[in-house]
Amino acid sequence: MNHKPLAARLRPQNIDEYIGQQHLLGEGKPLRLMLDRGFVSSLILWGPPGVGKTSLAQLLASKAALPFRQISAINSGVKDMREIIEQAKSGGSILLFVDEIHRFSKSQQDALLGAVENGDIVLIGATTENPSFEVIPALLSRCAVYVLAAFSEQEMLQLLANALEKDMVLQAKNIALRETDALLYYSGGDARKLFNILDMLAESAHADAPLVIDNYLVENLIQQNSTRYDKSGEQHYDLISAFIKSLRGSDPNAALYWMARMLLGGEDPLFIARRMFIFAAEDIGNANPTALILANTCFDACHKIGYPECRIILSQTCIYLANSLKSNAAYTAIEAAFALAQKNENLNVPLHLRNAPTRLMKDLNYGKNYRYPHQFEGNFVVEEYLPEKISGTKIFTPGNNPRENEMAARLKHWWKDKYRY
């Protein structure tokens, strides 16, 4: 007998059945208030796959007492949206859930804008990508953005227990859960992955024999069903990890192979371009600042050209980044700066560094004795720019490459032994 997928069978019917996202759904939190009041405004749910975006949209729709329409940006176009908008204009407001809204083109998003603005459409968009990059500013300004988190290990175990306790299909299989490490590892905080694995395990079970789930069984099942697994995006994170590590390891051949695997599997080229953009700053940085410029150009070009032609631009950028000198000094510097700021977040700005736009501030010595570097030879003068408590703290450590060695020499010349360059 064919059954609906487990994820569909276990979709929560009310807020009490919904697991996770307590930062949004706990008492007094924004989406809980919407549910309690039965009033929903246009919003975008941003989070990784399988964290309950669709379920949450359906719960909001049921509480808002609005007609609910759901479309996917993958297979819907402007014509579909215009039909829904015309229906809303003639029959009253509609709550429209757009899954993967980041895949809508600018013209498709423009088609939604007027209807959202005048209230014909209450929009709930779901996206796995940063809406700042993927949603046009005019539409984004009319939507609140709520960030959903991947399920914690405790929440995944709760989802697992609920599935085994409540789903009639699984109950009929006489399942004994012996180990969960592999289930949690391969699910990666994604409830849909977890339910897909359980579905596959149930399908593989013999009719009358008990199904004992342990790590060995899960790992072997996933290896045997790797093709089916990939269609649901199961290797998404593994492939991008291999790609980035190949770039970091300066191996263009491996990086191109993993990139080709992703593109052939249907990965969004902009996702790859965005990760190279981040890589250029995180792993190359000031060893070769041109890398960031090229990665930015690659991202923009992929936006404008689209697939399949943009694969050539991705290839050029991939090869350049893999062959570039590497430095993670910018990344380690900002991490060190965050750690220092969190530990010393209440230190006052020294008086000589403060702005003094009013007479009172000047009387309080704001800005007093500040030395303007451009009035000194070489546009530099020794000055104290940190609070006294952390004076001399070295945050930025240049990498060992020609460009950053030059930076280190210049900093040592200016600051002598103050920062130990």
C-alpha cells in the first residue's frame, strides 16, 4: 500500500503539536502573538530545509481565517500569481504561501508587490537563502523576516519519539530503536531528512520481523539508497563542504569536480557563487584582495546571466580562488575582536576619541588632545585608540604571504613593540 510521506502524515495540526522555534513561538513571542490574535501580516520565514516553514505557514493561515493558497517558486510563474491576485481582488484577501521564494525572478516578485501593498495578498514566503540578497527591497520592506533555526538534538529526538508513537504506519512495523547517533548525524537538524530515513527504514523492513534501528542499519541503508537520497538534497552540505575544502587546499581540479557534481544535481548557481564570495574573504583575504572583487563580480554575473551560461563564470572564479595565495587573518581577526568585545563590552570610549558637537561636550573634555594624523609626517602619529584596560591587545595577526608580510612590516614600523608585530 502506498502512503503519504511520513513528513506529510505528521504535519502538526495545531500549535501544541509544533516542535521547535520557541524563540518565535514561545509565550509572548512574535509568531505566537500572531497565532493567538488570529491576525497575520506579510512575512518571510528564513531558515534551513526541514525546520517547519510550511507547517508554520499553514498554522498561521488557519488562525487567520483566510483562504490559503500554496505555490512553489520552482514551478510557478507570473501567470499563476496573477490568477491568485485576481481571485483575491474579487473575493477578498488570500494568504499566499510561496515556497522557495528566493527562486522567483525580479519580475515575478514585482508582480506580487502591488497586491501585498494593498492587502489583497498576505504573503508568507519561505526561503533557505538570505532574503537580503534574494528578495527585492520593495517587497522585503513590506515583510517582517523571521529566522528559523535547525532543530536541536533534543528536538530531533522528540520528533523521532513522536513519529514512532503516533504514526500508524510505523507502529505496524514493530520498530525497536536501539541507537540514534546515525539518525541524528544524517538528518543534520532537518526533520524532513529524519522522516525520509524512517520511511526508508520502514519500507526495507520484512513484513513480520521486528525492525531494530541501530547505527549500522542506518549507515548501510543510506549508502544503498544514495541516489534517492541525493534527489532530496541529502548531500547538499557534504558536497559544498568538499568544494570549499578543495578551494582552501588550493586544488582546482577537485574544486571543479565538486562544483560540477552540485550543478548537475540541480544546485542553485547563486548558492555556489555566494559561498565563493564568502570564501574569498574568509580564506584569501588580504593575501589577494582582488579575489573578493572577482567573487563579487561572479555573484552579480550569475544573477544577470543565469544557468547554464553562468557555469563558465563559476569555473573561472573557482580556478582563480583555488590558485590564489591563502590567508584567514581577516576571519581570525574578527572572531578575536568579537571575543574581546564580548568580554569587555562596557569599557568607555576614551575622552580624546569622543565626538564633541556641543559646547557642553567640549567643556567635559570630549575630543580634548586628540591628534589628527594628517597633521603629522607620514600621516601617522602614535596615539591610544583602545580603552586603557585592553591597551596593546593584538587582534589582527597578518598571514605569512607577501602582501600581509608588507602589512606586518608597516605596522611594526608605526607601532614599534606596542602590538608585537
